[in-house]
Amino acid sequence: MSIWGKIIGGVAGFAAGGPLGATLGAAAGHAYDRMRADEVSKGADQNLTRQVAFTIAVIVLSAKMAKADGRVTRAEIDAFKRVFNIPRHEMAAVGRIFDEAREEASGFEPYAHQIAEMFHHDRPVLEELLGGLVAIARSDGPFHPAELDFLRRVSAIFGFDAATFERVQASVNGSGEDDPYKILGLTRKAANDDVKRAWRRLVRENHPDSLMAKGMPKEFVDLANKKLAAINAAYDRVSSERGLK
């Protein structure tokens, strides 16, 4: 069963019921209890909790971000389904949760704060979530000022500085549209050794296997692969320009 299927049964009314803690403790409680029987170790239980929390945060923040400019477009809804790879047979149920969460853009902060606390030692997982939100915001054209403000506020809650926010944005665009140095989190004045170190660190942190081990559900692997491809493409451009080996 996909992560979407695991949460659908218990979270239909979560949007009005409070932040992730209440969702996991009550709304998703019976679904989680059913899954515990299939989990063997304490570590597996903890990882499952993180996967469920990540997925609920994806739905809530995506819906509220889409509503930030006052209207939710079909392009944004389609982008949400595409970016987060929702199975066709589960789209209707996930859509009902999305619709409830998008009733208003306010109230996203508790969800953002709790997911930030849960993954505060695993910042690349938070970057994946932020990158998905950026992709949805861009799906219907340039950022609306309200969308950009929403993204910056979420980024700040996640503990990211302005440079990290810019790097996440650039990695979503793809190396063909952005300065490859920005994708690597560097300036053109960076030494060759710094370029190599930055690339290796980003590849290590953003490898899908590493992200899934930290709590990102496997259903989000396509998003992680696209980001990793953008990082590698950016490094290829920089190394070609500099003649690096």
C-alpha cells in the first residue's frame, strides 16, 4: 500500500483539527495503529511516523500555498498530483483532503513548524518538501507575490537562509534556466576544490536512498531524482567551463 493509501482512511477531517501532532495522534491514529502490526522494529515505527507526517505536510502546505494568491488554479492542482506522484486510484480521496486544507491560506504555520521540528536534523528532506512547493507555485506561471511570500515564510520556518532558498528554487528550475553556481550554492569566485566539495556534499545529501532512510516516502523519489539530476547537470556545466576532471 502506498503512503497515500495508508493515511487516507483517517485524515479526512484533519485540516480543521490542528497541526501535525493532532493529525498523527487522532485523525490518523487508527490508520497508524493498523500499520504498526506490519512493522517489526522501533526504528521502523519511527520512520513510518515520519513518512506519514511528511505526507500530511505535503498535502496541507501544497493546498495552502496554492490558495495564497486567493485562487487555486487547475494547473496548480494538476501540478500537485504530478509533482507528488499520486496514484490515479487514490486521487479522489487525496483531493478531498487537499480541498479541505485549501479553504483558506492561513493556518499553515503550525504544520510548517512541526514538520521543521521533526526533520530539524535532516534538512535535505525539508528541502525536498520546499522544492515541491516551488514547483507547484511555478506551474501556472511566474510567482504571484503572495506565493513568493508564502514560500519564503515556510523556508524561514524550516530554518533556511536566503541563499538556501535561492538554491532550492534554482534546482527546481533546472540547470538550463539558472546559473549553475546558484544550484550548487556557490558564487563564480569559488575555488575548484570548493566546487567539488559542494557538489559531492549535495549529491550525498540529496541521494534518494539517503532521503528515504531519513523519512521521505518512496512515493516522492521522482522529485528527488529530478533535483539530483539538476545538481549533477550544474556540476557538469561548471566543470566543463573550468576544465575540471
